[in-house]
Amino acid sequence: MSSTVLAASTGLDFSLAQQLTVVALCALTAYLSHLALAVFNDGVRPFMLDFIQGRTTRNATAAVSFGLSAGFIFGLGAPMALSSGVLNPWLVFLPTDVLGILAPKKWLAPLLGGAWGAVVVFGLDGANDLAHDLPVDFLTAMQQMATPILFLFTLFPVLAITKQFGRLRGALAGGVELVLVVLTMKAWPDVFAGAPAMAVGVLLLMGFAVTKDVRQRRAERVAAGAATSAAGKAPGRGAGGAPGEVEPMVSLFGASAARLRRHLPWFMVLGAGVCLLAQLHVFGGGEATSFLIAKGQYAEAAQVDFYRALGFIPLIATTALASGAYGIVGFTLVYPIGYLLPSPWPAIACGALVFAAEVLALSWLGKALGGLPSVRDSSEHLRGAIGDTLQLAILFGSLIAANAMGGGLGILIAGGLYLLNEAVGRVVVRMAAAPAAVVVTGIVLNLFHWLHLFTPVKS
């Protein structure tokens, strides 16, 4: 099957409009990071409240951001961009988080962010051309990662259902997805076979969660009615300390939502820029999406990123309300919208409106999530399942890539580097360790070739 043949052979050669968009968006995101209005890294956002309230310094916050981002930038973002020919958020937005927070002056933040954008659009193309000219072309070999990433990613709803609702429902979802994948490959060979399967899997998960919440609410209403009836026959009691415990959190959420609403014009500009970048089709919001964009399968890419958004909306909403800092890409809903729009101007308008709606809806969304515990848990399980499937897919795909460029020696070096990273306590985060190991393996194999110790594997 040739469904994973990529368009990455065109390299990272951007048009002027694409170059200007990336540079301008990097400048903007660095500026908003400097103002502590938005960051991309979900792990950094909880630390922003202390920075906003002056309990920690700019340098300390920048150090946290760099520590949580460096592995993803160099171990995942850069290798994925070079192998797919498509930019990704780890490469574009994680560095602007760090640069924006680190910049001591407002005017310096957009300059540093814009400079990083220039490095991305001009430097990567040169690095791509250089790597393809090497005797051991490890970038072409890394395209082998596409197949395991795309197909194993299809299983994340099955894992989420199994973890939340048990083995029986998980097995049912797995069987349904397998049937749909086989049917799609047979009946619609031009469609990514995992797309319909993922759709049904996510719908099953949400259906199970909503059903559980509806039943729980019904049971609570019955119990409340019984308690009210009993209260009429017994002396009344106070409500205890619960309201006092909730009030500080409600106050914090309200202040954070109000802070973000005050800067709504900035968020509308940000939404317009992110949606425009997605519409230009040089950017993918995730690992699987990057390879789908590279193949020109924009509808399937939109579907994949929409399902990913379901797992991250509750996290982004709650951390934004708790910290006062929003996500650089919002709820990521502008990704699929941008992929599907036919031209830049509708993307700019839609991106601005979507971000405005998201920011204005934050308070309501926080309250709604509080009343849907199973749906909230489903999002947690979705995020965990996405991570589990991608860890396996990226590791497996990296070993295939190592074999493609170096045979057993390539597997030995790449696998050894991955295991060494595990043994020393994961200096590089697990998700990024395998692609980084493949890049290092490619460099080592080229050195061996120049020393006449290795003959490149013929493709």
C-alpha cells in the first residue's frame, strides 16, 4: 500500500507569504508569552500564575519553560519537520514561549520571536537540502515513521475506552475499528483508513461518558428528593464549610477569565494568525497530522486534529482559568478549520472569531465541565491514550527508519541511544528520544562512511 508516500521530497521551501506568516506569528506569540497572556506548553501554564502575581522572577520562569520544552524542540519538533516537510507546533511555538518569557523588555520579545521564525523558514530548508545530499540520507529514511504513526494513532479511542469503561467495551470498540479500517482500505483506497475508525471510536467514548453522566445525575436527583423528604421530618442543619472552600477557586477563575477578556483583541489576532498558518498547508498540529498534510490529505488531517482537541479542551480551559494564561493555539479548533478553508482571508476571519468565542466562553466552559465528570475524565483518558499510542508508534517507526538507512547497525545505534536515555533517567523526554536517536544515528553512519567503515544500505 502506498498511502504513506509523502510529499516531503519538496523539502521546506516556503513561499514569501508563508515565510512572512511564520515570522510574524512567531513575533506575536513571543510577545504574548512575554506578557504572560498565552504559552503553548501545557506544562508551563500552571507556573504562570506565580509569575503574573510576582511571586517568581522572569528568569526562573524562563528556566522552567526551557527545561520542559528543549527535548520536544530538538528531539521531536525539528526531526518531524525535516522528515515530513511540514512545520509543527513544537518547533514553531515552544521556542517562542521561552524567548518571550526570557526577554527583559516588551520590544525585545517580538524581535527574538521573529528571529526564531526566520531561522525556521530559512535555516530548515538549508538543513533539509544538506541532509538529502549526504551519503546516508536519514531524512528520507525517517519518512518510514509515517505508517506506524498514522495507523497506531487510530487506536487511541480504544485505549481510552478500555481504561475508563473496562475491557469488554474496549474490545467492542477495537473490533469495530478493525472492521472499519479493513472496509475503508477495500472500498475507499484514497481515504486514510484510520479516519472513519477514529471517528466511530471517539463517538463511542463520548457516548459512554454522556450516558454515565446522565444516569448519575438522575440518581442524584432521586437521592436529593429523598433527602429533602427526610429533611422535612428532621431538624435542619447548615451546609457546612463547602461554600467557603469553593469561593476562593471561583474568585480565581473569575479573575483569570476577566484578565483574558480584557486582552481579547490580541487573542483575535493570534487566532487569525494560527488559522492562517494552518490554511497555508505548511503546518500540522500533531505527529500524525504532519504526515497527512504532507500527503495533501487535508480532510483527514482536520478530522485527526479535531479528535485531539477533544482531549485537550478541558485541560486548556482549566489551566487558563487557574493561571490567567491561555494556550497559544487555543483549544486547537483553528487547526482543522484552517486545513479545510479554501483561501487565506476566510481563515483570518474564522480564526479571529473562533478565538474570541473560546475566550468569552471560558467561564461557562469551566462550570459545564464541573457538571460532566465522566466527560472530563474521558478527555484525561484521551490525552493519556494519545501519548501511549504515539510513544509506541514513534519508537517503532524510528527503528524502522534506522533499519532503512543502516540495517542492523542502524538499529543497534538508534536503539542503544534510546535505551541509554532510559537508563540515565530520560535526559530527553521519551516521546522525543527515538526521533533524536535516529538523527544522531544518521550523523554517526555518515561519519562511518567517510571513514570507510560503513557502506550505505541500498533503498
